[in-house]
Amino acid sequence: MTHKIDIKNLNLYYDEFHALKSVNMVVGEKNIIALIGPSGCGKSTLLRTINRMNDLIEGVRITGEVFLDGNNIYDPGMDLYELRKRVGMVFQRPNPFAKSVSENVAFGLRVAQFKNKKKIAEIVERSLRAAGLWDELKDKLNRPALDLPLYQQQRLCIARLLAVEPEVILMDEPCSALDPIATMKIEEMMVELKRNYNIIIVTHNMQQAARVSDLCGYMLLGEMIEFNKTSEIFTNPRDKRTQDYITGRFG
Ligand SMILES: Nc1ncnc2c1ncn2[C@@H]1O[C@H](COP(=O)(O)OP(=O)(O)O)[C@@H](O)[C@H]1O
Ligand SMILES: [Mg+2]
């Protein structure tokens, strides 16, 4: 059976530093996966391997495989533009472009040489709706995105991804710059989105992982210590190190 994502014996080195150690992880269809663990354990590094964002970092060496729908994304023939369209990413700090709200959402379509204005407007609306922003922003489509409050900027960045119809959405601590109300809204949106997308979220907030995720991976010093159903991780961890972390004895 082909999995959406199948990470096999993945190692990553930053020069001499062994940052990911034989990581294995299998993701089926349409789940929210949370990656947790103390700062510096490799969560962001692992997330970035899934759309080859680490390729942009000097001195990175990778061994092992990351299969997306059965194809190894590290095969030499991989089209990185296509890959990053299929596997989109949201970061800690929202990073909208210095353009209007609608131009931000339409950005990927323009890059893809989309010309049909009516169709673009439809996709902008659909994407903003999916990100829970349409009602808030429908009268502000021409306003500069950078004038929006952070919580709207972050959801706008998500809408920008949705416009190009990704299959997987990677989120690296997407709520760390947001207050609890804005965080709750993002979490509600994630639960909506998982009907159509696979989501992998890095979070240092264990309560968030417990609230939103279906599967959860606990990482420590570059290793995937335990990867299991979220309910199991939080109520019945198999590994003593997971238990120490989730009970607050460590980390
Ligand atoms: N660009 C880089 N160059 C060298 N070392 C890095 C780089 N990025 C991360 N690291 C190191 O790799 C380890 C994992 O980092 P990271 O994936 O950012 O952890 P996390 O997201 O869990 O906090 C850390 O020890 C960090 O210092
Ligand atoms: Mg990180």
C-alpha cells in the first residue's frame, strides 16, 4: 500500500552535526500530525525535509528516503517547484508579500501563468473562505497585507497556500506569534482543513498537539522516540522518555 508520506531511515547532517538520526514516519491520508519535543531536537529540520527546504541550507547532507505517494522526493529528477506546490509550508512568523490581500492569495496562480481574471477571483475567494478570512477581508481585498494584524496575516499565508491546492501543509509553530484567541481560530481552521489536506504541525505547545492532532511524534536529540496515535502518546506512552516529557519531568 502506498502512503501519502513515508519517511524511511532518514538522516540529516549539518556539516558534521548529525541532526536527524534514522527517522522513520508514515503518514496516511488526511490526518493532522503533530511533532513535539524540546527545543533543538530536530522538529523543524524534519519538517523541512518533507518539501526539501533544507536544500537551501549550505552544508546539509541527507541519506534515506522520503516518499510522497510512493515517489522518493530526493530522486534527482524531482521538480522542486512542483514539490513545493504539492507540499506547502507556513512558518512561525507570517510572511505575506508587500502586496495587497488578493495579490497575496493569487501569487501562486500568477507564477503558474494563470490569466483568467474571473477564475483567479473565484480561487481567491474560495481560498480566503477556507482560511476563515473571507467575511473579515472581503471588503479589504486591495488593502496591503502587511497592514493586517498578525493573526490575519498568518491565515492569509495559509490562504496563499490553499490557492495552489497543495496536498500536504507543513506548519512550523504557526501559532507561536499569536494570542490564545487567534491560536484557537487557527486550530479550528486546521480541523476544517484536514478534511481535504494532510497537515503536519510542529508545536512546542503540548496542549495544542493534544487538541488538534490525530498522530503525534515525540522527538529527542534528532531521534523519533515515539510515533503513535495522539491519545496513546498522551495517555499511554510506550517510552519512558516520552512519558518524562509529557508529564513535564523533562524539557
Ligand atoms: N542551518 C543550520 N545549521 C547548523 N545547525 C542547525 C541549523 N538548523 C538547525 N541546526 C541544529 O540542528 C538541531 C535541530 O534544530 P531544529 O530542527 O531547528 O530543532 P527544533 O525545531 O526542534 O527546535 C539543533 O541542534 C540546531 O542547532
Ligand atoms: Mg523549530
